[in-house]
Amino acid sequence: MPKFIDRTGQIFGRLTAVELVGRGKKTIWKCKCICGNEINVISGSLVTGNTISCGCALKDAITKHGGYNKSSYNTWRSMIRRCNNPLDKDYPRYGGKGVSVCKEWLDYLVFEKDMGEPIGDETLDRINVYGNYEPNNCRWAGVKTQNRNTRLRVNSKTGFTGVSSVGKRFLAKITANKKSYYSKLCDTIEEAAEARKELECIYWNNR
């Protein structure tokens, strides 16, 4: 069990931790929001800034930004929910597995500025399926691209889609039209991840 840290009275965004209500695999605090509501929050979500209110911040975002009629807003709201709300049906596959949203994207306007609006059937896709929701790891992608990304999720042991280790070096691979294409051997995993992106641009037309 991790070392206990008393967070009583500490402030996290709009929330103030007032009482410890659970301690096991996860430490849970009852928090009071500046709007008057109370909510139970996992300690890790408070510390990382993933949960900053009882939900009123989302309502304020709708009122302030008028995002309710935009696809990007609906996507943003779903992203926040599945990473931060333990009651969301998708939380076990996202927030429950440590997937988080970067602090900047807790503000819808920043998310919209960074990502723009999706086109056609595009939805939000994490390039590295083991990574978090942040500008350098997200894109709008169609169903075909997302399916490719999902199929590679289980096979990737390096933590990067389409990147494998060859001895102490790394190699990027992509399959297009039933043919396999490879990058040159790279000295670091980051170089191989970039090489993978280049292969996607060439053979999958992902710009």
C-alpha cells in the first residue's frame, strides 16, 4: 500500500479535500466544490489535476464557449469523462488504466485550438495507444486508421505502435495493400516512433 499523505484542506482547482473516505488500492477523498456540491475523488486524479471540479467546470465551459453545438466539444467532454470519472462506463479502460488528459486540455478552448474540428467520420485517436491525451499524441482519424492502430495495440511490446526492438536498436514497420514496409534501424525508440509516423504519411496518407 502506498504511503499515506494527508490532503485534508488542500485545494485542487475548484475542489477542497475535506475527508478521507476510502483507502485501499486507491485513496479516495471527499471534496467540496466551490459551487457547494460534494464529490468523492481518487487522490491521483486530484494530484495530477485531472479532476478539478464536481462537474460544474464542464457546465461553465458550455456556457462560456458555446461548444455544445460542435463535434470537438462532444469529443472533449467524453475524453474528460472516461479519464476522470470513475462512474463512467469507459473509465476502467482509460482512467482506470492510468490514461490521463494533459492539464492544458482541461480547458475546452485550448483543446479546440490545438485540434480544430473533425471531418467526416473522424474521431479522436491516440497515436501511441499506451500514451495520454495530449497534443503530440492525438489526431483526428477515420475508422480505417483507428482500426489499424487498435490491431497493433496488443502486439506492440515497446509502447509505440508499429515499433519493435532488434537487439539494442529499433525498427518501424507498416503494412499497406498486404505489403510490409520497414524503416532503417534506429538507435532510439523515439527515432523509430518518428520513422513510423513518416511511413504512415507515405503509405496511409496520414498528414
